[in-house]
Amino acid sequence: MSASAPDPLLMPTNIEPPSFGGYAGEPGRIRGVGFWPRVGARVIDLVVHCLIALIAGFLFGIVVVVAARMAGQPPAMLFARRGQPGLALYFFALLGSVAYETICEGWHGSTPGKLVLSMVVVQEDGTPCRPGPALIRSFAYFFDALFFGLIAYLAMNKTPQEQRHGDAWAHTIVAKRRDVPTQSLRGIDRFVVAFLFAAMADAALIMIGLLLRL
């Protein structure tokens, strides 16, 4: 006796094909990186920022010497006019750090510190971090860093994806690269270009602050 064919009227019609689109719309699928590894990445980036500041100061000194000699003045007179570092220098140095973070994360997803520790910033749906959200989280860092990072630490402990306030406002997650969809990771060539632009923007803002001291 042969088996009869299934009646198509009795077959379920609400079956949808499986989605292979990554993590979109699935909150909690991407695990966030904890507080202390992110502190380590921040320390590395601070060292890089200080190196950029030293290079910027050196280049600025060369420019001042050349400008003074072209004007027929001894360079020592211009350097003598500089006082103690003022608010303008600190302000532009902070802006430089924001530009550094925003360009690296917005165009690649990782700063040097995050890349060394195999971290990447992505949107909550797993797509690559965009420049707008990168700018939001970079400025929000100054709030999260209050009380030696206690604000960020408390916020991260309340979310399963370890999001500080800046991440929540920008809808971003700092994750391990291995936990992120492959299509959301950007190559090393893009990182090199992003870092070069970030370093130039950082140095330019620092030199503006130095110029205002003259």
C-alpha cells in the first residue's frame, strides 16, 4: 500500500526561512567587554595621545623657529612670551583626544588600544560603528570617566552588554573581535588610514592650543 501525498491544505503556512543576517534585532547576542580590559585599552590610547602631543610640540617648535628667523627676530623672544599651559591648551588637547577616538572608531571600529587588545566598537545590531555614534560616545567619555571611572563602572554593571552611558546613548557595544560578525570587521588597511587622519587631527588641535599661548 503506497503512502498518500500530504494534503497541502494541512501543511503549516507560517514557516519562515531561517535568517542568516547576523545579530540584527537580537539583543544580547554580542557580549560586551568588561571594565578593566577597557581601562587597559584606554591607557594604551593615552600613551599614543601623549606621543602625538610630543611630536606636535616638536613640530610646532620648528615652525616657531622658522617663522622667527623669517621675521628677523630671535626665536628665544617668542618662546619667552609663552606662559604656563592655559585653559586653551588643555581644551584643544581634549578636543584632539575626541577627534582621535572618533575618527579611529567611526571609520575602523578600533583605536590602537582596542586593536592591540582585540576589541572593536559596533552598533547594537552588530553593524560597524558609524562616525556619529563614535562622536557621541567620545564626548560622553568625559562624563563616564568622573570619579576615576566609577560612573562608567556602575553603568556597565547594570547592562548585560557592559555598556557605559556613552554606549547607551550612542547605541554601541565594545566587543571582542571574535564575537562580532565577520562582515562588520574592517581591515588593517582601513585602520592605518583612519589612524593617520586621527593622529593628524589630534596634532593639529594641539598645535592650535600651543599657538594661542604665544
